Amino acid sequence: MADGVPDTETAILDAALAEVLDHGIRRTTASDIARRCGIARQTLYRYWPDAEAVFAALVTRELVAALPAERGESADLDDLVGLLVETAVRVRDLPLVERLRDTDPELFARYILDRLGTSQRAIHAETARRLAAGQRAGFVREGDPVQQAAMVLLIAQSAVQSAPIVADWLPAEAWRSELTAALRGYLAPAGTTTGGRA
């Protein structure tokens, strides 16, 4: 990016995001994206073969952007769980996630849940790394951090996907509190109390 002008790939993804938020995935075509971006459709095809590939790249970009900014290792279990929950909150509140979940639930499942894409792999790898560090520090229970990270991902994805369904029982703060309790209980070493801050 030079002089504040986004590169073509970023501009295409920004245009795709705007189109999806305005019209949904089903009604967004490669031509729509190219038109909003101000480029020829053939230019778009130099970066991605079709609109579906653009959508996959867009989902990856938005989810990876929800990962926490670079920071040191967690000081304790509360710090680690707080980081995991805040990441889940950011994903839950992404405009793209809200749009897909509310208007295109089948495509939400395809792009975010059914395919193990770049975004899930990045989130899983970062979670496994942090869990391993927590094990070395003694505040995460023993076990394979790769497997534990996979379960954390499943718990968080389920909570994000189903948040609107249970909103009457779990408004936003309760949702955050209960997800915190679930993750803390899952990750705490045996024999330790799990009643820290929410």
C-alpha cells in the first residue's frame, strides 16, 4: 500500500465485503465486486478464479483480523481465558459474520464451519501455542495442546454460531460470562478452583 492507496487485492476484498453486507453472498457476483471496486472483471480473475474464492479469502481476512494483536504470553488462566473469550466476542460481532449468520445460514456453515480453512488453521495454531505456554507455566492442565486447541475452537465456534438462538437466555454479558466459565473449567488443571473473574 503506497500513499494511502490500497493494493488491488485489498481493494477487491473491501469491495466484496461491502457487496456482501449490502446484498448477501447469494446476490453478489464477481461482476458486482469488480464494478464496486472500479476494475474490470478480468482483473479480479487475476487474483481469484471466481466469486466463491473471493468470499473464502474475505472470510479468512476478517476472521484472522479478529485475532488478538501481538502480545506477550498470558500471565495466568484468567488472562488466557479472557483473551480467548475476547477473540470469540470479536468474531461474533464481525459485521460479515452477523450478515452470513442472519441471512445466509447455509453459506455461513460452508464458509465458517464446514471447511477447515486458513482462518481456522491460524486461530487453532495460535491457540495451541498459547495453551502450550500455559502448560509450561503450570496454569493449563496437562494434555496435547493441539487437541485441546481443537476443542477450544469447537466450543467457541459453537458459541458464536448459536449466540442469536439463545439470546433470550444468554444476553451478551451472560454469554461472555458462561463462555468464560466453560473455557476456564475445561482448561484448569485438576484440583484447582475455577471461580476467577468473569
